[in-house]
Amino acid sequence: MLSDSHRGSVKDFVNFNAKQDAELLHKAMKGIGTDEDTILMLLTSRSNNQRQEIKAAYKKAHGKDLVSALKSELGGLFETLVVALMTPPISYDASQLHKALKGAGTDDDVLIEILASRTCAQIKDIVKVYKKECGGKLEKDITGDTSGHFQKLLVILLQGSRDEGVDEDRIENDAKELFAAGEGKVGTDVEKFINILGNRSHEHLRLVFDAYKKLAGSDIEDSIEGETTGNLENLLLAVVKCAKSVPAYFAESLNGSMRRAGTDDQTLMRIMVSRSETDMLDIRACFKKMYGASSCYSICSGHRIPK
């Protein structure tokens, strides 16, 4: 498989000209009415780095912030989508976490999705940007809004310090400890699940899951579903699924966002924007394999472009 940098559906636009693009956007917003088609087509065919260059060129030419100008001309979900496209990836993740923590109640699904799926390096960058742009410490905000074992695993993931590589000597032992902590005893030693799933590398965990299946005769997910409930169950399952395949995890999340009563626009938008330059081609392939349909077709058949 190609590296993540080659697996996005959005790439740098060839013959890119930031000044020219800035003028096209200015023209699209000038006068009566707004040319939303031009805005959408231009921004979705430029990489995020190129959008930042357009933003700088627009400010130099017109003396005002491009995002503010776009927000003044747009509304609803389309405005939300365009602002997301104009936000640098790490800043976008930080803003989504801040929104999840500071809104009415905590959106645990957003915490789970981002902290389970991002790399250690990305998480460390998110923590830094969150402090700079959101005016607080992410760990403090998470511990203030969550509790128990769910909180503990979130905090472990937030450290962005998984072990590196595979420790051959620990594979069988980890599998045995997970079995003993769940199906092999009355009650559940949740701490053992949290410690192993929260700290081992994804490569190591995949081998542990194989060893676990040989030992238990079932997948680790079956044990988690039988031994835990609620947000902790959802977080543990997300960690396992991301260790196995991040694209497959997001394919399942995309399908879930479109199967509910009414499309979950926020989840759909967050995944499409955040994975567009990372692994969207792999997500599309997984979606087709898992559900027998194109993700593009599924989105279009159940969802129109938001305006």
C-alpha cells in the first residue's frame, strides 16, 4: 500500500496560482448573490496548504480575512463546510475537540473518533495547538468533562506515547492477559484492557489480536462487547478497529452517519474534511468492500450538497 501522503483524494492543484484563486473567490462573493458553485469547486480542488496560500493572497490584495468574508456570504451547513476546508488540519481537530467539550454536554463520539484514530505525532500537535488557539489545556478540559475508566483511557491516548514497533516477547503474554482480564474470569479487569490497548503500538496490537483469537476462539471485539458498556465500550472498540485498520474504521463511521434517521451531517463532514488528504482513497475502497456500494453514491443518494 502506498504511504498515507499518496492516499488522499485531494492533492496539490497543478499550476496553482494563489493570487488568481483569491481573485476568483473575491469575484464569486462580489455583487448581488454569491457564486457558491465556484467557491465549492475551487476550494475542494486545492490542498489545505494551497488554501492557506490563497487566504494570505486574499488578505494582501483586499485587506481582510478570507474566512470572515466567506462566512459573511454563506450560511448553514455550507458555511460550516467551507470554514472546515479553510482550517489547517491540526487546528481543525483542536477546534472539533473544543466544540465537543465546551458545548451543551460533552460529545463523547468526537473525543473517541479523534483520539483513537490520530497518530501519536498528530495528538501531540493537537495538544499544543489546542492550548494556543482554544485557550486551555486539553487534558484538563477532558478530565473536567469525563470520568472513570473512559477518562483514564482518553488521558492515556492523549499522551501520544504508544510503544514503538513490535515486542515479540510480549505478544503471547498480552493476549493471555487480555483473555484473563475478560472472558477468563468472573468480572472484568478493565485496567488491563486500558493499559495494553492504550499503550502498545498498532503493529504489536494486530499480532496480539491474532494470538487472542487463537486462544479464545473469538475476536477481541466480542470480549469488549460482552464485558464493557457505554462510552468505554465504544472507545475500546474504536481503539481496536483503528489498530486493525484506520480506513476501515472510518468507512464504518461514514456508513453509520448515513444510516441514522436523517444524515449525521457533522460526522459526515468531519470525516470527509479530515481524511481528504490522508487516506480517503483507502476509506472509499474499504467502504465498497464492506457495504458493496460506492461511498460517493451513498453520500449523494442520501444527501445533497449542504447550502
